[in-house]
Amino acid sequence: MQQDFIKSIVTDLFSIPALSHRIVRSKFTKVALENIEVSLTPLHFEIMVLLTEEGPLPVAKIGERLVLAKAHMTQLVDKLVENQIVIREADPDDRRVTRISITVKGKETLDKIHERVSLAYKKALSSLSENDLKELTLSLSKIRKVLPKMI
């Protein structure tokens, strides 16, 4: 019986993040990226978030974290540099390595995008019934409490 629960949980642990990510990327982030001053894609947004959370990173490390090929990363970073969202800088510990850092303009743009994503979430959530909202709140709260126990 316990093995059946575990099997079901493993399936959910794989599917829920992927589903959540697809919904956020395809629906909310695309809406948030419309009508901003620069032309960005959801992948640009993910790079900006990663750099904000972790600080300057080499291109290869960004690609590794986002599971993107180096050739694709170069194009994405070039576009961000062109729009003054990020800068390339030499790694102080190893001049052969170039690190990518988010700029003040990049942080301001990210703040605008976050505002728009939050509004899109609120709009989507407002279409749910009160019962669905209660269930979602309870479920998310339980997930936040249980997941750290797995580490």
C-alpha cells in the first residue's frame, strides 16, 4: 500500500513542476512580456531571474541551470546585452571566464515583469471558485511544509 502512495507521489513530483512551469512560461510570462520597452522572451526572463537570485554567472553555468545549449545561450545573452539588461565582465578569479551580471535597467525591467505576472496570476486565480482557492491554498501550504523533510 505504501509503495502505491510513493509511486503516485513520484509521478506527481515530476509532473506538477513541469505543468506549473509550462503554464507560467506560456501564459503569464508571455502576457507580462508584451508591451515592455524591450523585446524579450520567456527564456530571457528566466535568465534575468536566475542572475538576480544567484548573482553573476558564467554563460555555461546559466545554460547548465536552464538546460540550454551553449550556442542558444550565446544568442540569448547577446540580445540581453544589446538591450542593456545584462553586461559581460571578466571573472576576477579567472580572466578566461566571462560572467554575466544583471544591470540596474535589467532589475527595473524584471520588477515591471514581476508586477505584470502577479497581476496575471491574480486575474487567473480570481476565476476560481472559493472552494478551489481554499483547496489550492491548503495544498500549497502542505507542500511547503512537507518538501523540506525530504532533504
